[in-house]
Amino acid sequence: MSKYGSNSVGPILVGGYNLVNHTTDIPAMGAESVMEQSDTMGDAWQESTPVGLRKGAFGIRGFYDDDAETINESLLGTQGTPKVVCVLADGNTVGQSFRGMAGACGYKLSRVPVRGALHKVNADFTVTGEVEDGVVLQPYEAETADGNGTAHDSGLQGEAIDITASSEADPTEISTDDPHLLLTGDYVLIAGHTGSTPDINGVHAVTVTGASTFTIAVEVTVAGTGGTVQRANTRDGGAGYQQIGAYTGITGYVGKVQHSADNTTWADLVTFANVTAARNAQRIAASGVVRRYTRYVVDVTGSGSLTVFGGFSRA
Amino acid sequence: MAKYGSNSVVVAFDDAAGDAQTMTQYVQEINGIDVEAMLEESHTFGDAWFESLASGLRKVSGDITLGGLYDDTSTTGPDAIFNAPASGPSVTTRTLTITFGGSKTFSVECFIKKYSRPLSRGKLHRYTVALQSTGAVTEA
């Protein structure tokens, strides 16, 4: 499904509060690039140039509600305090997209009574910092015990490059028909390579030795030919988002985002700070290589339950 | 001379690689293509009527705003094409080409200035993108 309606909207998480059941509209959720007029004498047409600064925008329209832990409590009295916002516009399942902001603050809150209608709330946020698109790894739902979430596959990156041959060496050196554009530390998927002993098809970390050569940590005793190599990671880091709503009984909670090149061997990518109370929201940045697969890990201390969301945005 | 309706419109916009993508099936609204000559008042003492002169600079007035239903189709959908506000001075411009009908086209280089996804109760998700033009308009 590529289009979505309002029934698809999942949690709208603002500083650990889920406001979806009070929200009727989100009139603004996006980013804008600041431009400057750049035409000069002699130009016949006005010109503009981006200055290198972008800004986010976010706003909520909904029903006023003064019950504890609802929209009025979540927004009133905290103007100027940055809030982490995660909007799951396309659903609350692993793999769906979400939009994250770490610094939604400085907002204007209006409570609007209207004759013959329910009271309304309008909240407009000024966003400090990034507006990021990410993937849901942990749907916003109750958890009571440790567990590993469903892996999300971000797919292979770049183009598949044809392999010329592998060498009889330790480590074996792979030569490609065209420049491979890899960097040392990348992970690659080799597929369709034939004739080598042992078989080198699969996922490997690479060490670049030339524009069209790299090594993998495999001793090849019989050289092979053919096949393709394609990168299995992004390189520019990203950010993990976590929102915790209800929290009862347990004494500590540490959520993590992990990554893997092969969906088998996992390593910690983001570790969120220990949470000991409800209404907690965090954004933690990650740098460098982010491998192809990501998942969220639940780590509960004590007996009880919490409602938690986890997601990751690749830069 | 012929008149045209919305069924005649074609909208094309470059992707990040600079290849023109047909976006017509994702666009429901175009705010209008305004080309303006910048004028300056030139009447002097003794003149009984306002006078103006063209300064020699022309522009597309305001942003060109496109809107439609949000669609997450990879590579060619509106989110894949438009969700990339320009990050800095070195960003390459993208060509917007609008065919009004017949063979007449309007083309201008643009930066993606603003991309937004408004959500509304009881409605499909939508997107809006504001394009900041830069440089000459080509009318063909």
C-alpha cells in the first residue's frame, strides 16, 4: 500500500505522551531550506541560493482534554522545553516510516472555546535541530520482558559491481571489473561467485587495497571468478529514537538499537539511557557505518510493564 | 488558438540524479505559475500620471507549490522525489517542466525549499512541496 488515510495514523508521541486520540489535524510536519536572493548586477532573472540552513515545522490541532496524562498536561506549562516528537503517520508496525524531531519547543499553545462546539487545542512548535525520517523497529506497545525485536532490512546500497576474480591468497583479494567505490570497514554481499575454494559468497567486511581491489578475511586456496559485490551498509550514522509512555512495577529499563550485516551476528548501535519513570523520550545519535539490518532490543529490570516505541533514522 | 483543461497538464521534475521524472499522476494542485517583471516608479515632478519602467530583472513570483496525495512509492513517488529540502549552497538545482497543453512548456531551475506532510482526520495523507526558482524561465 503506498497511500494512507487518517485511519493509518499510529501513535503521535510528544515527550512520552501519545496524543493520537486527541489529534484531529497535523497542519505542518516538514522541513524548509532557508534561501537568499543571489542575483547580481547584469542578471536578467532573479536567482536564489540555499544558505545551508534548514528548519523544521510541527503543529497539532485537536480536542482539549484536562484528564491526567493527556493533551493539556503534556503541553501546558512546558513552553520552551525541547521535546522529542515521533509521528507514526503510516502505522504502528515494524518497517513503517516515522518522522522524528529532537527539539520541538518554544511553542504557542491555544485553548479555543467555541460556541456550540467542543473546546479545541492548537499547538505550534518551533523545531530546534533535525527533522528526520526513520523506520519503526519497536511498535509503541506494552512490554513486560526482555526480547529482541523483528529485524528490519534496509536493503543493499549502491549498485552491484561485477567481480573479475578472487585470488589464491590469505586474505584473498577480490578484483572488480569497474571501480567498486568501497571504503575499508564497509560490509559487502558477494553473490554468484564460482569456482573458489572455499565458497566466498555471503557477507564480508572489506579492506580496500585499490580502486578495483579489496580483501576479505578468507583464505582462498583455489581462485574463483565472476559474480557481483554490493555494499550492505550505510556510512553516515543516524539517530535512534525511543519514547516511553506508561511505566509500572519495573525498576529499570535500557532499550537498544542493534545492527547486523547478515541478520545473524548483531552489535549494539545505540544504547538509550536507563529509564526509571514514565513519560521519557530520547534521541541518541550514531556515527559511521550502519549495517544493513537493524532491530530494537528490550531489556527490563524487575517485574511490571512499560509502553515503549523504538525507531532508527539513517542519515 | 486552443484552450486546455487539467487533463492536458504534464508535470516533470528532476530526481536527485538529474533525470526528469513524470510526476503528473501525483500532483493535484499547482498554485500558479507567475512570471513577473520588476518595475520601478519613474514618474517625476510635473507628471500627471504614474509611470513605470522595467528594471531589467524578471522573476517567478513567490514559490511554486505543488500538492497531492502522499505516496511512499520508492524512487519515483512524490516522497522519494520531493522529500529533500536543499541542504546548502552546493546543491544542484532541479528542472521543473510544466506542459499546459499542446506543445507549450514552462521550465525553470529550482531548489526544493519546503516539503510538508499534513495529516487530517478523515482524509488521506497529503504532501506539499514549495519550489524556489532561480534563474531564467524557458518558455517553449
